[in-house]
Amino acid sequence: MKIVVTGGAGFIGSHFIKYILKKHPGYKILNVDKLTYAGNLENLEEIKDNPDYSFVKEDICNRKTIENAISGYDVIVNFAAESHVDRSINEPEVFLKTDVFGTFNLLEICRTRGIKKYIQISTDEVYGSADYGETFTEESRLNPSSPYSASKAAADLLVLSYYKTYKMSINIVRSSNNYGPNQYPEKFIPLFVTNAIEDKKLPLYGDGRNVRDWLFVMDNCAGIDTVLHKGVSGEIYNIAGESERENIFIAKKILKYLGKSEELIQFVNDRPGHDRRYSISCEKIKRIGWRQKTSLEDGLRLTVEWYRDNRQWWEKIKSGEFLKYYKTHYK
Ligand SMILES: NC(=O)c1ccc[n+]([C@@H]2O[C@H](COP(=O)([O-])OP(=O)(O)OC[C@H]3O[C@@H](n4cnc5c(N)ncnc54)[C@H](O)[C@@H]3O)[C@@H](O)[C@H]2O)c1
């Protein structure tokens, strides 16, 4: 199989590329990534010389170059997105451009160039907050709260329209909060782990009792691989971690693993439109054979250890673009 992975230099996309090359010898992967602040080719260092892997630096909003590069490929798996909720509140426009218009571009390329299959990597955030103890299924209504989740929901609807109108073979994957090595340190778990390592404060939104469902990144990659091979065309699949925890629980766990004091936790003003709880059912993807392998306990310990042992990876990031962004918006 020849797969175009967009956004493959980011957190989940880079793990997915390494996962596929290992699991399916002989598969070919073309990584198309604009290399925004979140794209990092160091994430792919170990496979950069693999003859089955190639890379093109390009924006998914630019159709021409991508059209030429992907000739002969079977499937597009679209990870490329602006993905950080806080940034979407401060600078929503780029989210609309990449997450909606970029998705449209890729769908058009599939339609006009005869690419056999398109997989959209979406998120549980499109369902909005599960405030009343409910668990959302693939049939639940879309009710996004942030410009980020609204742009992802809009993209999902566009993808479904290409299935209905053009009979294109598509799937949508909606996963819960991923965590693991190589996640950009603006996101909750890597921010808290790296701050704790540096004895800096851990800025916890609101009362710290927002609930997220945590999914280890390799389990998500295995889920996407299951959908790639066994997904029924036109169907949406949720991938859940089945590990719902309050943010304060995660913060305390991280501090415990690192032997640091809970006094490092600092409560800060809540994010506007902050969803209280995410909760999705993954019974549908289980029916096509996916099972989660990594418990939250094991995955979190492994993740903390990775950041502890790979300071050179995140110290560079935290002193560059990241610092500039945080100084502009949070100081
Ligand atoms: N991280 C999570 O917890 C999570 C959970 C559910 C779904 N998702 C979805 O998974 C996907 C990947 O998330 P991630 O956490 O790896 O994100 P990330 O921010 O780490 O990586 C995004 C990648 O996309 C690239 N990119 C951004 N704009 C682009 C453009 N216009 N053209 C080409 N490349 C572009 C970036 O350079 C980067 O390499 C996203 O679509 C996100 O919505 C993420």
C-alpha cells in the first residue's frame, strides 16, 4: 500500500509513520508537512533514510505541488492541522485555513486524481462537553465549543459530504486526548512534565476538575491502522482511552513520578469555553478488532521517563518559538 500522511512531522503523525513502516514492511509512505511550529523532523530521525519513506515540505492548502507528489498513491491519511485550543482562541483564522480549507483541498485531490481512500483524523472535541454523565457515540450530535473543535467539526462534515455526493471511500477517526513521547510541550501532559522537571509552576486551569479521557499515542496509531484496513467506507470510528481522569489527578501523578512537591501546582484563570468533560464510546472500533494495550498507569510512567531522558528534544522547543508565543499571550 502507498500512503500519503499529511502532518507526519507532528506528534501523532510521526508515531503513525513509524508504526506503519514497522508493522507493514513494504508499505510506502510520503509525508507531506508544512513544518509549522509544531512540525519537527527530529521525530522521524530514525526512519529518515528508510527507502520506503519520503518527505515533501508543503502546505495542504497548496494543491498543485501535492497533486504532483502524490501520483500513484492509494490513500491519504490527514493528520495535518492546527491543533492547540488555546491558540485557536487567540488566532482562529489559521485554524479555518488549515483544518477546513486544507481538508477541502485534500478531498478535491482525492476526487480528481482517483486516490482510492481518504481518512480524516478528527477528535472527540467535536462532540463538545459531556457534562451530564453521558458518553458520546459516533451518532451523537456535533456540538463544538472552541474555534479548534468547530474547525474540526466543519472538516468532518465536508468529508461526509464527499462520501454522499461523490461516493468517495472515506473514514473519520475521532480519538480522545493522546499522550506520549514527542508531544509538543504546550499540551497539558508534556507542559506539566517538563515544567515539573525544571521546578517551574504547573498552571492548572480553573478548579482542575475538568475531565479528559487519556489515550496512549501508540494505541491511537493501532486504531487508525485498524480503520485503514478494516474500516467500512463512509463510517466514523471513535477511539477512546477509557481512562477518564480529572486534570488534577494527572498533575499529581506526574509530580509523584518525578518526586516533586504538589506545591508546584498553581491554579490559573479558566480557559474561555473550557469543556468540562470528554467522554466517547469505542465499542464500534472494537467490533472491527481494535483493543487498547497500554494502561494509563504504564503509558504515563513511560511518557514521564521519556521527557526526563530526552531533555535535548524539548529544551530547544521551550526556549524558541514556544517561549515567544507564551510571552506574547500569557505574560
Ligand atoms: N493530540 C491529541 O490529543 C489529538 C486528539 C485527537 C485528535 N487529534 C488530531 O490529530 C491530528 C494530529 O494531532 P497532533 O497532536 O499530532 O498535532 P501536532 O500539532 O503535533 O502536529 C500537526 C502537524 O501538522 C502540520 N501542519 C500544520 N498545518 C499544516 C498545513 N497547513 N499543511 C501541512 N502540514 C501542516 C504541522 O507542521 C505538524 O507537523 C490533528 O488533526 C488533531 O486534530 C489530536
